[in-house]
Amino acid sequence: MRSRPALSVLALLAFAPAVAGVLEDDRADVMYHRYDGGGVTIDGPSVLVRKKFEEKYAVSAAYYVDMVSSASIDVVTTASPYTEQRDEYGLDFEYLRGKITYRAGFANSEENDYEANTARVSISQDMFGDLTTVSLAFARGWDTVRRRGDDTFEDRVDRRVYGVDVSQVATKDLVLGLSWETVTEEGFLNNPYRSVRYLDAGSALGYAYEPERYPRTRTGNAVSVRGRYFLPYRAALQGAYRFYTDTWGIRGHTGEVSYTHPWRDKWIFDVRYRYYSQNAADFYSDLFPRQDFQNFLARDKELATMTSHSLGASASYAFRVPWLRFFQKSTLTFKYDHILFGYDDFRDLRVTGVEPGTEPLYDFDANVIQLFFSGWF
């Protein structure tokens, strides 16, 4: 089972800035994605097909695969490297009535020790002369957590996601947006394989391990603002800021800027930068003073004090496929991001022979690529 960031479930909502009053065109997408960093490799294909009917109904079907090979620092210091595969299926329906768009969908994903199910609904409406779009969204998730090699272990996670988004055309060149999201979770919220370490004079390393223990509830809130400014030569500047806080004591800040530039009639280029920082959870520590030091214990680096910097670029080329005449237009897009992660209170236990708590701080970089074909029909 992989670590799941606090708000990763929001991706299941497909709750991007909405455009009500019109349904997107019919299209098909085929993508290959790959993440490689910190001893973890994740890659696989994805397929999405979307079709509308009578200009007021639409259905979308998606299939997504993650093939994981992990020898991360958590794994190599407390367990054995592993491989697994996650398969996700999704189905969504849309109904357009006047200036209101209704959406409903369901997604299921499975791996050998985790099953996730999510149902989602949303409504979007254009108002004030189509200059303002307001969207409301809700998702309900129910997951089953298991542990490899232990048939007696099984637990549940119940999750609810609420979202509000407002998009506003401020001028003919500027579009602004404001979003608010809340996630509530209840159940087994930690990783059943991860351990914390504590000082132990009787151990050769100077420390020993015990299983993590997390609270069984968590509520997170996030607010974000964004803007897009269209330049006279068809290019655009984008910027966004997001603030996150939760009941585990984490405060996160995300800032993003990007520039999009079309070239001639067939190329679109994009460059972007993203910064993220957070403080540690209230019950996190790299090294506890003793066993059972407190009720809740965590040493997940995702809950540590950290920063990340991401620099990326993409290129998209539009063309026609002669032997696929049912596609009115097609694009081929390549995206690449390089991410640097740094931790202020998570140490590299691969370094031994030093006093516990003085190991070097951990950092790593990762590369993410996406290559996908899109065809409109």
C-alpha cells in the first residue's frame, strides 16, 4: 500500500474549474505516465473516452494503471522492496439543462492490499451574463485496507469531500477563480507496514522500532485562488496559491506560476514552477525518546516538515491523422517535471555508525513524464 497524501482524494472529484452552459467535445485520450524518484518507480497507461448525445448528455469512461516498484527509504530501512499494480476504473455522466450542468460518477481502484471506491456528484451554473460560474461538488469514498501476509487484518476508511468553486471573468483578458475544499476521513488512516523509531540503549543501532499509531479521524481544509491573464499575442500567464490546514496540525502552502505560448498554428509550449512547504504533524517525530512515548506516533516523511520545488515544461503539437479520418483534430503532448524534495526533520537511516538523531537529513529528486495522444471526433 502506498502513502496517500491528505488531499489526493480531490483528484477523484475531477473538481477542476468548471465551465457550465456547454459540454466538452467528444474526445479520446491515451496516455503513458512515469514517476521515478526516491527509490520508487510508478508507470503505466491510461485511457479516457468521452461522448456526448443531443448536446445535453455526455458519458465518460476511464481506465488507469499504476505499476509500482518500490525500494524507498522507508522500505529499505524497515522492510523488503516490493512491486504491485493498481487498476482504476471510472465512469461519469453529465446533463446540461440551460446554464446548469449536473455531473455524477463512480470510480473503483484495486491493488493487492487496498481497495478504494468513490461516488461523486457536482453542479455548475453560469450566471451574471455568463461571466461567473459557480460549482458545488461532493464525493463519498469507502476504502478497504489490508496487509500483505496477514489474512486476519482488515480495516476501513470512510471519506467525504466537499468543494465550492467560483470562476469570474474580470476583464476581457483576465479570469479569476476561488476554491474551497474540505475533506473528512475516519478509519485506519496510516500505513499498516510503517514503523516509528525510539531510543533504545540495548539495541546495536541505539534505537528500535514499533508500529505507527494514527488518530482515526482527520479533517482538512484548503482554500485556493488562481488567475489567468491572456496576452495580446495569444499567450497566457497563470498563477495560483493554495493554503491547507488540518486537525493533525499540518499547515501547507502551495504557489504555482506558468506561462503558455502558442507558436504558429500547431504548437503550444508551456513552462511552469511550483513551490510547496509544510510543517510537521503534531504527533510526528523522527526519533521518539522511548517506546510508547505518546498515544499517537508517526514517522511518515509525508507528515514531516518539508519543502519541494518543481520545474516543468510541456509541448503540444496539433495534426490530422490521415488513416483516422473520424478524428477532426488530434494532438500529441509531452510533459516533463523535475521535483526536488527536502526534509527538515526526517533523517536518512541508511547512514549508520553515528549517534541516533544525527544522521543527515533526507532529500531526493524525482522525474515525472507524461506522453499522451488526444483525438476529437
